[in-house]
Amino acid sequence: MGSAAEQSARGGGPALEGAASHGTAVVFASALTGVPPFYAVSVAAGVVRFHFPRFLALALVGRVLRFTAVFLIPRLVSMLGA
């Protein structure tokens, strides 16, 4: 099993066992809404060694959805008001 310092050096340990499932939701929510700030979540994901391809996919989908909404909502509002 190893000491806590050895587990921490390998990026494992009891503190990070459920981090992937919670981290997935946090990364996607942050990319989609900006809460918590996406920059801070990105740094934290690197610190805890979040799986990079998963992070990249979640970030890409979340940001595309966010900026699509930012682009389309004013147009929809103007169409409804006209």
C-alpha cells in the first residue's frame, strides 16, 4: 500500500478516489457556466492530475455550448421583440 507521501507522489490515495466522478461534473459545469471560474478549475485539474483527454472533451463541449448560447440568445430575444 505505501505511505501517504508515496501515494501522494503517485497521484493516488484515499483523498482522490472519488475525484474523477466529481471532477467530471465540476469541469463540465465550469466550462458551461463559468461558475466556478474555468481558469481556476483548469489549474486545479492539472494539480490533481485529472485525465487530460477527458478534461479536453468536457471543456470543449462545455465551452462550445456556452458560447453558442451567448451568440444565439441575443438574436432570439431580438426576434421575439420585433
